Amino acid sequence: MSSKNGMKQLFNPESIAVIGASHNPSKVGSIILKNLKEGGFSGTLYPVNPDTAPILGLKTYSSIGRVKGQVDLAIISTPAKTVPKILEDCGLSGVKAVVIISSGFKEIGDKGEKLEDDLKKIIERHGITVVGPNCLGVYDSDSGIDTIFLPSYRMGRPKHGNISFISQSGAFGSALLDWSAEEGFGISKFISYGNAADVDEVDLLEYLGNDKDTKVISMYLEGASRPRELIEMGKKVTKKKPVVCLKVGRTEAGVKAAASHTGSLAGSDEIYSAAFKQAGILRADTIEEMFDYARAFSSQPQLKGNRIAIITDGGGFGVMAADSAEKHGLKMAELSKRTKNFLKKSLVPYASLGNPIDLTGVANDKHYAAAIDACMADSKVDCILVILLLQPPNVSSGSIETLIEINSQHRKPMLVCSAGGRYTKTHTDILEDSGIPVFPTPDRAAKAMAALYKYSKIKN
Amino acid sequence: MSSKNGMKQLFNPESIAVIGASHNPSKVGSIILKNLKEGGFSGTLYPVNPDTAPILGLKTYSSIGRVKGQVDLAIISTPAKTVPKILEDCGLSGVKAVVIISSGFKEIGDKGEKLEDDLKKIIERHGITVVGPNCLGVYDSDSGIDTIFLPSYRMGRPKHGNISFISQSGAFGSALLDWSAEEGFGISKFISYGNAADVDEVDLLEYLGNDKDTKVISMYLEGASRPRELIEMGKKVTKKKPVVCLKVGRTEAGVKAAASHTGSLAGSDEIYSAAFKQAGILRADTIEEMFDYARAFSSQPQLKGNRIAIITDGGGFGVMAADSAEKHGLKMAELSKRTKNFLKKSLVPYASLGNPIDLTGVANDKHYAAAIDACMADSKVDCILVILLLQPPNVSSGSIETLIEINSQHRKPMLVCSAGGRYTKTHTDILEDSGIPVFPTPDRAAKAMAALYKYSKIKN
């Protein structure tokens, strides 16, 4: 295994060679060059193509060896059989990091396996840091690195954020990035590492564990190639920041499918669950959970205990939230006398002052402000789930302002659940933009809160 | 308990009196009158208000007794204490059905309980069919009945469809209708029945069981007031059409919250599960499940067996779908030799011809058409889950056309999973409009398919 000296250059290169950039704009290399040139990358770009007519107005080189300056990162998207020679050239030219987009390696069987072995030898010999082959590579919203060969109309690029996301599957990653962009979720770094001829999930976990821009790490995994190292690295990283992992291949059918997809020998699901537990890695069962948990960690302070207060203007949503909170290890807070007295004075006579606090369908912005304030001040409450249904006629943007103001004080974790159509979305987008995660169902919101609690136990 | 002779008039009145329609446009009665006048209702409207100046240009009556013509349905939104007298007047005037929107009855405690008892006596004496009090009432996309007092900018109205939806909670119902409108899901009838002084979930189940416009029934329930009758009615109805129920109050915390919300004595969750099983009612655990299952039933033909074929352009999504299919009682189909040979000729060499059939990221419209056709023709396949990720560059609207054409033949159930941003949504909206349910995650799609299988076993 090569050294990982080039991890810095992978995410923060000052210069990039795009090998396979083409005069045909629909080619993978051309899309990558265009994305880099028009996106956030501000360093030097070197297109490499045997035909040295300028591409996108950039001086083009016939080979990596012809580039005069230092190349920190090379992105290769040429046919598989040409890649070993090109990688060798990269090594000879002192390139620190390489992303190999090209497919046609071990994922296609024996012939590709041989080519991939060749790559490994070159990697070892030159000590280059390589992501791939057969991957989407890297997206970094901070440095503007974007090796994803999908045009932005097909796959939106998420805005800047503090969630980083490691994916063993490229298509999985691209669908999730596209979805995140649409939903307005912020991403720091994304890595699709493909066949992992060199850099794998353990290396990435280590790097992101030390990355100051990453507050929470999400992972999609079909099978760990170095399970023991993954556990050890998980132990270290989860002392610093939360790691959420969606590990698939849980059933016989799934294991078989994973073996055929990434060649992962998935191993027993129970063993993975035990390993994740040992490593402090939170296991997500679904795509929603993986992102819901990450979004909660992304913005909310640490949880000190498991006593939740639920505030709602819809009784049914309150019941569902209570069900889910209890099911996932939270406890309904016993509100203090002081809180109850305050609520009695502040709410309508038939509001429910228990927990859930049901403001009922006549709820207005003042009711929400009073209930949230009271729960924030109540020492018997560790966290607050605010169910804000915007169909009832008296709730308005005043509640949105209250939530944003209170959230900015970071006193206790607060998550919001809201469901509906356009009017709702208009308002909840503002909450999201202000760093308050909004979940479409009480169940998902309560589970995300429970994840905050689980991690607080892991960390302490 | 009164007879339910007025159920027809509840959903298909020729004339409606809106008692509590007001000269103040923000009053509940005024919003209802406006929604009826400007919505799809084509019969006669009688606003009732002591001040008989015209409201919204309509001749206004000082009391229901003053209306000359037959009133099929009256909608009451006046203060609680005035309601018994008005209901009595409705009875004397021969009104067949009444929706009482007003709150302030048994949900507020002893004083309201007394008022509600008064209502029950009047209902029995006159044999009127009453929905409410303390409810949103009825929304019927066929007849244009809309007693929901929320303006349409707050709560969108879903388009016409064949899913009917019974909700014990008003706020839950309004959030779900609003969400359905936004997502483009079609609804036939929605009923929020509030305190159920007369009409309850058993009556509604019976009515919708016989309603030719309803293909599937969704229910939100906190507690059944007539559990034995619910089981008996469930048995009858589920022989004809699927019933999906989200029953909350599953934990101690949830039971307590439900008691405080709808006064439901929820009873043991295990007993409910057993009762639903006996009744053939499919239990949903989450809001997503309730609607996912309903959407699958809404458009897809019956399932004859549990052998599923999964077609995907993203390996990871395929693995997740396989996991979920097996977990929920489906079996990965063993594709016939003929299918495999055909696929071998039609797909790229490194496509996976097992099941999931992985078209890989180079998938194009022809690959999708070939794979779907082959699975439709394969007698070893009972149903097909198509994972259509639209980030890869070669898939286009041709695949959408293929799906629509094949689905229109109704040969085997087919569900689609697709995830992403705007480009994806533009295409999946077309599928939804053409009656092909699209699910955002493989897990949800596979669970919905499993629900089709569960119901096929209940029915046969």
C-alpha cells in the first residue's frame, strides 16, 4: 500500500492536469475540465491530449511529461488499457495525487484485474495517492475540486456545508449529491473511491476525521476491505466527530448483489453491526436515516441527556413523535411546574400542557415562542422537537423568526418537523438556510434526535 | 347510534347550507363558502347568517328554517354552545347530513362533553348523519365538496384520484392533503371525523368499501371506539379493496399523548396488530409507508407471486432494493435462460445479468427497454422494480416513454425508484402523471411492492 502523502493535493491542489480532456465536449474529460474551469477551482489547469490545439481556450499538452510546472493532481479518464502507462508518467513527473475515473478494471473480471494489479505496482513504486479507478472521484465545495463527469443539469452541485460523504458506489453518490443540491443541504467533501486500488474508506475516514471543515462524516459501504483497520480508525475519529454509515448487503439477496456490484464480500450483517458499535459508528438503515442524522449533527449542539420536549400544533403528529422518541431511546421530559404554569398563562385553555405540548390548531406565533422559550429554560428538558404545521391559519413567519433566533443561541438541540406543500416549503427553506434541520415526518425527526443522543453517549 | 341514511348526501349533495358563513372573509364559515363557490361544487349554496345581506353575492338566510328548497348537507361552524339548537333546526328542516366543524365539545372536558351528549340525542331523534364535531369534515375531488376551512394557499387541494383517506386527526389530514397536492398524488375522498359523535371510522370504511371511485383506503387512527365492528367491517372491505392503516399510540408515551389528543384509549399495540391481521388491514408504521402503499395499490395490477426482478443503472441502489425486498417477504426472481441470453445480446458486456440486472452507469434507453421487456415476458418474474437514476448521461426521456407504454399494458406490477434533483423530478413527474408510482429510495419502493404481495395473499 502506498503512502498517503498526496491526500492534501487530492483536495487542495494548486494545479490540475486533466488527462483525457478532449476536443469533443461530450467526452468525460471535457466535462470535467469544463466543470473545473467554470466552477470554484482557482488554480492552474493543464488539459492533456495528443492533439494540442487549445481546449476551452486553455493551452493543451500532448502528455503529462510536457507540462513544465508542478502538477499536484491529475485526473485520468482515458481508456483502461492506456491508464498504467499514463499513471507511470504521472509518477515520473512528480504528480502527488491522481483520480482515475476510467472503468474497465477489476469490476469487469480477470482481464481488468490484471490491469488493476499493474496500477497497484505503479502506485507503490511512486508513492502516488490514487483514488479509483472506476469512480466519480472528488467533489470539494471548499476548494472547487470537482472530478464528477456529470454535467450540472444532470447532477446539481450541493452548496457549501460541513457534512462530508464517502461512497463506495458512484451512482449512489451522484444521486445523493443531486438530491442534496435540490434540497439545499450543504456538503464539504464527497469522495467516490470506486475499486480502491489505493485510497479506501479507512484512509478517507482518517483524512476527514482531521479535516477542520468536516463536522460529520456519512458513509455508504457495501463491504470493508480492511475491517479491523476500519474499526480502529472509527474509534479514533468518532471521539472527535460523528460518523454515520449506511452499510448495505444485509440479507442473502443483498450480499449476492453487492458481490456482483463492488465485488465486496459483505460478511455477516451481525458482525458489521457489532463492529460499528465497537467503533462508535452510527449505523443508518436507510438513505433517509443517513442524511437525517448527518443534518442533525451538522447544525445542532451536543445533547446532555435524553429528555425530549415535543411542541406541536397537530395532536396526531405529536402522538407519532412521542411513539418514535420512546421507541428510539429518548424519554418524554416531565415538564417543571414553572413551565406548566407559564404555559397555562400563555396558551389557550384547551391546549395540552403535558408533553407533547399541544398548542392545537389555533396556535399562533406567540404560542410557539412561549412554548419554545419555556422548554429552553426548563432544566428538565434536554432537547426540543418543534412540530410546526403551517396549514393552520394563525401560524406565520413570526414562528420561523422565533425558531431562528432561539436556535442561534445553541442552548439545546432543537429539530423541526413540518409537512406540506408550497407554503410550507417556502417557510421551511428559510429554516434550513438558517441551519435548522427540518424533517418531513415526526418519526424521522425523533430518530434524528435519538441519533444525537446516541452519539453523545459514544463521545463521552 | 343514528342510521347512516345521509352518507350519500354527505359526499354528493345537490344543495349545501353553510351555517356560520360570515361577512368577515377570514371567518371559518366564509372560507368554506368561498372554497365551495369557487371550487368544483356545482349545486346550490345557501349561506346562513343572522345578517341577511348577501355574502359573496349569494342570497343569505337568517336561519336554516328560512331556506325554501331541500338542503341535503349543512356545514356548521358557529360557536359550540349554539350548535345543538342549530342541529335541531337542521333536523326539523329535513337536512340529511351535517358536518360540524365547530370545536369546544368533548375534547375540552366536562363542559364540552355535556354539549356533545346533547348533539347525540338530537342526532338519534332526527336520524341525521353527522360528521364531527371538532373536525375538518369532507373533501371530495369528484363532487367538489370541500368543508376544509383552510385557504388553498395554506393547504393545497389534491387532484382527482382513487385513494380515499380517513383521518381521526384534522391537522394530520390537512398536512397530508397539502403534501399530496404538492406531490401530485390523486385523492378521491378525504374525511376528518373529529370527535365522531355519529359517523366514525367503521361507517366510513363501510361507505368507502362500496364506493366505486375508491380503489384503496388509507386510515390514520389513534384508537378505535368500536374495535369489534372495525375488525368485522375490515374483513368485508378488504375482500374488495386494500385498506392501509397507520395506527399510532404504539408506545407508553404515544398512548398517553393519544389519550390527551383524541381521548382515545389506545389499548395494547399487540392487540391492534392482531386485530388488523384478522381484518386483513395492512398496518403502516410511518406516514411514508401509508402513502407509499396506497400509491402502489392505486395504479398497479394484482400481484400473482412474490418473485421480484430488479433493474438498475446504479449498483448500490440495486443492492439496497434486494436487501429490502428480501427483508419484506419478496424473493429475488431466478431469471430464465431465455431472458439471460436476450440480455446478454442487448446489454454491455460488463452489465450484470443476475438479479438485480445492473445496466451500469452507461445504461441507455434501449438497455432499459430490453431489460423491462424481458422481465415482463419472463414467466419466472411476478413483479418488476425499475431503478432509474437519471444522473448517468445516456438515459433520457426514451426510458420514461418505455415505462409509460409498458405500464399501460398492466401485465405485471411495476414500481419505479428514482432519486435526485430538478432534472430527475421533471421526468418522474411525468411518470407519476401517467400512473406509475415513483419512490425516492429503493427501500420504500421494495416495501410498497411487498405490500402489494401481502394484499394479494389477503384477497385470495
